[in-house]
Amino acid sequence: MSDTEKPAESKQAKAEAELHDQTNLLPRAQLLIVFATMASAFLVAYSDQNGIAVALPSMAKDLNAGNTISWTGTSSMVANTVFQVLYGRLSDIFGRKSIYLSAVLLLAIGDILCATAVNAPMLYIARGLSGIATGGVNSLTMMVVSDIVTLQERGRYQGILGSCIGLGNTIGPFLSAAFTQSSKTSWRGFFFLISPLMLCSGIASFFLLPSTMPKGQGLKKAKLIDWWGLATGSVAIICILIPLSGGGSYFAWNSPLVISMLAVGGIAAVAFVVVEWKVSKLPMVPMAMFKSKAVSAILVQNFLFGYCYYAELYFIPLYLQNVRGVTPLESAALLISLVIPQAIFSVGSGFYITKFSRYGEVIWFGFICWTLGAGLLCVWGTSTNLGVIIVAQVIIGVGVGNVFQPCLIALQAHSTKALRAVVISNRNFLRALGGAVGLACSSQVMQSALRKALPDDLKSLVQSSYDLPKNLTPEQTIQMQGAYAQASRTVFIYMTPIIGLCLILCLLIKDRGLSRKEERQQNKPEDQVDARQQVFNREVRELSCASCSSEEERSLEEGRTEKVDGNTKAQEV
């Protein structure tokens, strides 16, 4: 370590030492109530985030948005990304509960604004607010679960949260499609439904969620916020993602706007790294995280599979509607073959990790399946057998279920307890950033490929790459569907090597079990003697057998004798 790095790290360590430890292991009865409340909000948030994909053609038509309707997803993902990385430190400073409730309230407000949008720009701004809130609900849910559950038990509960992602991705498109196709409602009804659901969840959380509010004055707490990091990071993300989303379609790549924004974004990105590395007392992105090869690999994986996952959720329904001619409701039904396996294997992988205290083979299996499924997407065309479409989505769903939450467990196992919140927020930040980049780049690929695939006489008829033109002759319809199929295939082809790279990065992740690094380092001799005595007494009481010594030694070797043993017993009551 260089001399210039030591002062920055000691300053960060001193600031982190002043933070309030919000670990609050709960008795099982209270734990289940709190977890169920937060899991329901988690499910609704994902329903909101991914439910609009099937309604994009209708939204584009109603608001005369054309190709700009892609900003419905991009604005949400950009806003989600900008604020995602801040939630970890905000919750460290102001407490998990207050930040969580603020995010729930903001999501309810954002969806009301979406439902009442009178034009496309208003919708994009409202989706941006919803994106900020969704990121908060998702991140804070995972952080609170990490506070109230031991690492050994966390796989089970994080697996259930992973199933909520899958269920949200199922319920959201169905509700959105039902409202869109109904003669009495429209896509606006979807947002009118989500808002009161979030309010009800927020009220329940207000009364049920235990408070871990850190002590201290508000002004003193506010000074701990990484304001320079927030400013430079926000400028970098916005100035880079906007040109990526609109370049080549809304404005030329060589236009002064695109060039200037990319230049400013690049400078801001460099400034952000310097601020986080050398300036900030409590950085949003501590550079110390990246000293571990495993942590770095997992974070890169989250960015890459975020790119693919959100792009797949958006472009698979568009392929089904524009190429196969199905209705929004039918495309939502076909998407079940992806999200239901995701939910099932997310729960299953969580229970496996909890039982065997291993996650390496789960992540390997997940990325192998996902890579295979992504490859099958590349063969989709205008007449692909429905069975191939379903099988490809099932395989992807199995892969996603074995990757999303197990990667979080692996990340926490390779991180110190002090970095718990920022590790979660940075993991979600990179996944959201990958999603924003994925939507932006995939939209560009889709539009560019569509223009190349269309016959010259049909190019003037296409106003949006998200909706087929109306009043086409049968021959023109066949040509148009072929062009959309080729463009969709191009999008899917780009995703396959990205997921393949995630698989290769698994080589850098060593399965180290579920014991924390600092717990092994700080396990002093006197603590070990006390731990041995606790294990001995427990074995005598529970087993009443002469083999307790061997059990004791095996427990110590596996790192299971934690100082939270008493709290773990309380959870088992």
C-alpha cells in the first residue's frame, strides 16, 4: 500500500467506525412478520418496474411518443442508477427505516404522476421519480434483511426475495396487459393500482419495521453524505446514458450535443473515481472493495447480467407482439415460462445455500444455463416453433434464479460487516447501471438493425420500432415482421457473449463458505475458548452423547461459532 493511500483509508475507517451498527437480529415470530411486509412491497416494486414493457406500443400510440417511448424504461433505469449507489450510505447515516419509508412514499407519488401523464415528457419524468423510489425499495429491503438475519440464514430469505422478483415480473406484465386491453381502462389503470398498494405497504412498515435510527444531529449527519461523489457520479451517468439512448435516432452521433455530453460525462466519471478514492470520508463506492478479485468479479458480473436481464424483459415481449402477432396479454402469458422458473430456482438456491453453506456451484450452474438460454434466443425468427421459445425462456429463468440472489450472498461472504450496506447498494447500482446501459444500447441496436432490414418502400411507414404500422397489405406485413425478427435477433446476439463473459468470471470467485472475514480475524484465543465451551454445553444438552468433542471441532473448523449465537437462538424460538 502506498503512503498516499494510507491517509485516505484511515480517514474512511475512522468515519465508518462512527457509524451506528444497525444489526438487529429478531425473534422468529417478529422476523416473519417484518419480512412478509417488506417482501410484499418488494414484489409490488418489481411489478411496477417490469410491468410496462407489454404496454409500450399502446403508450407510444396514446401519447404520440414514437421511438421516444423507449425513454419510459431508460428514464426509470437512469434515475434508479443515479440514486442506487447513495442508498447504502444514506441508510447508514439516517437509518434504514426512514430512508425505506421515503422511497415507498416516493414510488406511490411517482405512479400517480405516471397515471395522469398528459404527454410523453411528463411520463418520462414521472418514471424517473418511480425509478429513484424503486431503487430505494429494492436496496433497503435487502439491507434490512441483512440486518435482521444472520449470514448463515440469509440465503433462505434472500432466495425468497429472489422469487418475489420473478413473481413481480409475472404479475406486472399480466396486470399491465389486462389494463391495456380492457375496453373500460387503459395502461393508466396499472399505475393507479400500484400507488395505493405501495401506500398500504408503507403504512404497515411504519408500524412493524423496527427503528435503528442512529443518534446525532441532522446537520452533522448531512455532512457525512458524499455530496461531491453524488454530484460527479450523477453528472457522469446522465451525460453518458442520454447520448447512448438517443444518439443516432433522436440526434446525430456527430452533433454538438452528443459530443459535448459524452466529453462532460467522461470528465465527470474520472472526477468521481478521484473523489471516491482520495477525497470522501464516507465514499459511496469505497475503492477498498475492489482489492478482492472475487468482489470485483461479482460486481462486474452484476453489471453484465443487469445489461442482459432488463433488455430481455423488454425485448422478448416486443418480439412476441411485433413478430409473432400476439396480444399484450398473450405475450405476458408466454413470459411466464421465464419468470416462474426464476422464482422457483431462486427459492431453491437459497435453501441449498443455507443448508450446505456453499454458493459456488449454484452460481456456476446459473450462468451455464443462462448462457445456453441466451444462445437459443438467437435462433428465434418469424416461424420459430412455440416450444423452442418456451424452452429458451425456461432455461434463462433457471439461470437467473441461480444467479441473482446467490451472487449477493457470495458478495457479502467476501466482504466485511462494516461494508454490508455499501456492498449491497453498489451491487444494485451496478446491476441497475447495466440495465440502463442495456436498454439504451439494445434500443440503438434494434433501431439500427430495423432500418437496415426494412425494404426501402417500407422505411417511411415505420414511425416506431416498438409498434408495427397499421393498414399494411398481407405482403407488407410479412416483410415488416421479417425485418422486426431480424432486428430482434441482432439484439439477442449481442447479449450472448456478455453472459458468456459472466460465466468465465466465475473462475475468480472462490467459495469461502458463509463465515465473515473479520470474524475469523478477530477470533482471539480467549474468544475461542469461550466459543468451545458454548459448543460443548450445547452438544451436551441437545445430543447427550460422547461425540460432542468431534462435533465441537468440526463446528469450529467451519467457522460457525459466531458471537451472535445468542441472537440466533432467539430467532429459533
